[in-house]
Amino acid sequence: MHSTPSKPQLGFTLIEILVALFIFAVVGLISAQLLGRTVDAYEVLDDRGQRLGQIHRAMLVVERDMLQFRNRSIRLAQNNPVPALMIGDEGALSMTRGGWRNPLQRPRSELQRVGYRLQGENLVRAYWPVLDRPGDEEPISQTLLEGVEDLEFFAIDQNGEEHKFWPLNQGQGGGQLRIAGLVLRISMAPVGIVEWIWEVPDG
């Protein structure tokens, strides 16, 4: 009698299954880490993109005002004159600008008094409903940009010199030097210190 040869057993051994499970676990762990890093990177890029968009929109408003500077002084209570442009302590700026649109054709000037200042960590823009103010009218304020660390405005005179304060007193050439440009230096995350320079139209 001939013995029937035994058939080889099909399937995996326990060791082979454990090795396969280990490989799958390693691949899954690496894939999860890569996915997590990709998601984190996307969130960082998305946050930075939104931040840069906020900065861009705020600077468009500032640029619109700077490029429409008008050399027109204003008068306050008791007929006290105020220069067309003032730059004072802590980088605060106030100025007269043109191009104030009037779609409703209200009886008002197309000139407008605006101001900028750093309030806490916010860049705040203020404007007054009337140009010459007989009383102590409060401005209407709006926050243009949050997360601002530092803010400085400078005036550039006709000789190209920068001035942290404007107008100049008589000893510095006040009344003789004209303003030719405006500089804004602002420090904010994530871009750091950024500088804008505008040539004023009446300079």
C-alpha cells in the first residue's frame, strides 16, 4: 500500500501574523503623524493668510487717507486754529483729508478730519462728522487692526528729513518747511516691523 503524501498546510503562522500586525501598526502610526502635521501646517497657513488679509485691508484704509491729505487747517471752540497735520506723542496722528464721499448729497464738506492712534494693542481710526468743530464733539472710532505692538508716524519735509513731531516749532524751521510725505512704521505679528511711505499730494 502506498501512503498518500500529506498536503502542505495553508495559512499564516502566528509569528507571521504578529509581524504583519506590527508593520501595519508602524505604517498607521507614521500616516497618522504625517496627517496631523499636514493639518497643523494647513491651520498655521490659514491663520497666517487671514492675518495678512486683515493687515492688507487695514493698510488700504490708512493709505486712502494718507494719499488724500489736504493742507487745510481746522478751527475748534473759541476759533482756535489747528494745523492740517499733527503728529504728537506715542505716534498719534490727526489730519485733514479730502475725498469724503457724499452719496446722499448732505450739506457738508467733502473734507474730513481723521486721526490714528494706538489704543492698547489696537490700531484705531477716528473721524469727526464735521470739519470745524465749535464744541467738544467726540469722534467716531473704529478698530482697524488688532495685535499691534508698536505704531509710529513720521512727517517728511521738503528736504527729505524725518520728524517725529509735526508741525515744527520756529526753531526747527516751522512755518518754512513744507510736508512732502508721511511714514508709518508698525510692529505686529507675524510680520514684525513694516514701513509704509506715502508722498502727500499737497506737499
